[in-house]
Amino acid sequence: MGAAVKSNPLRSIRRPLDPQRGFTLIELMIALLIALFLIGGLLTLVQAMKATSLSQNGMSQLQDNERMAMTLMTDVIQSAGYFPNPAGPGGATAASSFPVSGSFTSAGQAVVGTGSFPDAAPGNSISVRYLTSGTDNIINCTGNTSGVAASFINTFSVDTNGNLNCTLVVNGAAPTVVPLINGVNSLNIYYGVQTNTSLGNSSVDTYLDATAVTAGSYWNKVISVKITLSFANPLFGQSGQTGAAMQFIQFTRVVAVMNKTGVTT
């Protein structure tokens, strides 16, 4: 009888090891595609947020420019014809305070303009004059005051670069041009006048442009001024806005000349 073959107990429990397994090429391509899809969505979101931010900043700047322009023009136009020592014992009159000078062709005239309302950009201009005692805090078109008695001639106009400019003449000195805001396409103006002088109640009965006011010799009868400023629209031409947003946005305000306003008819 042959010798018994002994079995190795370790051999009976030994198992072949599973080979280490990585990602297949298809799995890698799918993962890469998902990652690209997520990154694309994130970039789209970032671009949309950036465009929204730019639009909001542009509209905010437009509103600030409109507010500043209208506030300055209103303050200046309302002051047209102001002089600190009105008629009375030793007092002055409009005619003596504002003699004929330059484009102001009649004594007492405080407002003068150029152009016709339908004029293309940059549109019309307006000049107003008034006095300050130096203690009454009357501002000029730059927003500044004078610490001494002075005469101001303020001219508003728009240049071909889209700037709303203030041209200031103090006491007849050389004019100083100060850019106020940019992004303005045009300035167009109507003047409220009373053509029926027989009424004598200082009420507007028609609005005329500067050309018509000059033709009718109505400059001393200007009671109010209708300003229309046209601004470049910051949304025009942006993605999703083309064809929907207007190229220009207009703002209009009617300003009463304070020493001319009368009853309403």
C-alpha cells in the first residue's frame, strides 16, 4: 500500500486575486461630457449675471445723468431775469439790470436761444442771464456760487461728442466751457410765450422754437421753457435687446421762468 498523499491546507484556502480594474474609455468620455455640460451652464450663468449687472449700471448712470442735467437746467432757467435789488426807492429795473448785449437784443431780455425744434443732433442751445448779490446763494450752470456781486450768462448746448456743456460768462469775461455730463444725443427746446399781449396776464398761449420766437420778437415774453434731452440708451444693441430697445431715450421737463409766470388760462 502506497504512502498517503498529504494535502496542503494552505492550498485549499488560496484564492486567485482579482486584477485591479480602471475606467474604460467610454466611461471617461461620458464623465468628460458631463463636466463640460456643467461648466458650460456655469459660464452661461456668469455671462448672464454680468450682462444684467452692466445693464443695471448703465440704466443707473443714465438716470443719474438725467437727474443732474434736468436739475441744473431747471435751477438756471428758473433764475433767468433775477436781480437782487428790485424796483423801489433806489432800486433797479429789469431794463437797467439787463441792457442790450451780444445775442440779448433788447433791454430786460433774460432768455435767448438758437435753432428750430426739429433740428437734428446735437440740436438747440439756450442762454439765460441773471445777477447775484454774492450773498443770495444763486448758482450758475456749473453749480457754483459767487461770493461777490456778479452777472452770470449761462449757455447750455450739446457738442458732437455727446457732452452737455455749460458755457459760463461771469461779468463779461471770457467764456468758460464746462462739460457737465456725457451720453447726450441732442437738446431740443420749445419756449412758452404769450402772443396775445392784450391779455397781459403772463400766461402761455403757445409754444414756439427759437427761430419762431426770434421772428415774432417774443424773447421778452418767454414765460416757460420746455426742455427735451435725448440720451443714448445703454441697452440698445445688447444681446437680447436689439430691435426691442430704442436707440435713444428722451426726457422732457417744462420749467417756469420765475419772474414771468402768471395765472393759468
